[in-house]
Amino acid sequence: MGYTHYFAYSPRTEAFRESWPSMVADTRRIVAHVQSLGITITGPMGHGLPEIAERYIGLNGRIGHESLWIQPDPPDASDDPYAARQYASRGFVWSFCKTARKPYDLAVAAILLRCWQLAPCAFAIASDGHWESEWKLGVPSPRALVASLFPPDAVECPFSDTTQGPAQRDLVRPEAT
């Protein structure tokens, strides 16, 4: 499938709803910082400005890349019947964003990490990238970017099986020794 980030979230949970305004505000900060580095961040259709508002977060790198979409409400059957059926059967939204390691990957990974930090019980992430290399190394890396804007950095790997939804995260955490 190519280099991809996976995520799941439960938009009807109190934790997600309470965190949504911060997710929007923090996404704006992340995008502004990434753009200040000279990385192109466009609207979700690959042109125009990123769309970061109360209704949704939608952005891309440019035409030909996959968009990141996060919405505070469950999918609606009139907009996307398949997504609405999946949500009804799962009880959470599951999605992915294939960035193919393009420059805008920095913004996508940092946004997903920040959403997880804000609502770890309602937001789950996974990635084809390795936590101790692609997510940590490099200047800047998603972890370094999030830590610089919103200290402290997550000290543990947040990756989990997103196909099981956000609640699965607590089930796959290694036992403390």
C-alpha cells in the first residue's frame, strides 16, 4: 500500500469531544510550523489552503497525494454511505493517510501524534514508520516537532492495532516490569 499512517477515533466519546477544539487549534500550530520550514501543505483536494475548522481537519501535500481527514462527527450516510455503515458496525472511525514519505508526512504524523496525546482513550494511531527511527530521528521529526510545540513529548510508543479502535490501545500496552 505504500508508506501509510493509520488511525481510529471515537467521535462520540466525551474524551474526543472535549479534545476536539484543542485538536483543531494544535493542528493549526503544527501546519503553520511545517509551512514555515518550506513544506507545502494544501487543502484536502491538493490545492488551496488547508481546511482546519470546527467541522473537520482536511489537508494534503499537493495534487496526487492522499488527504488527511479528521471529523468531529461520525460519517453521514448522505455523504459517504460506506463509511457510515463501517462506523455503525465498528462504533469508531477507522482511516488512513498514505503519504509515501512525501514532505507533508511531517505534518500528518505530528497531527496524529498530537491527537493521540490529547485523547489517548479516544484516538489510536499506527504507522508503517518505526517509532524509534522515522518518528524520532531527522530534523525535524514528528516527535521532535510535537515536543517543541507541546512539551513534553510522548515517552512511550503510541502505536496500536487501529482496526480494533481506540480502546484496543490499553489492551496491547506491555505490562510494567
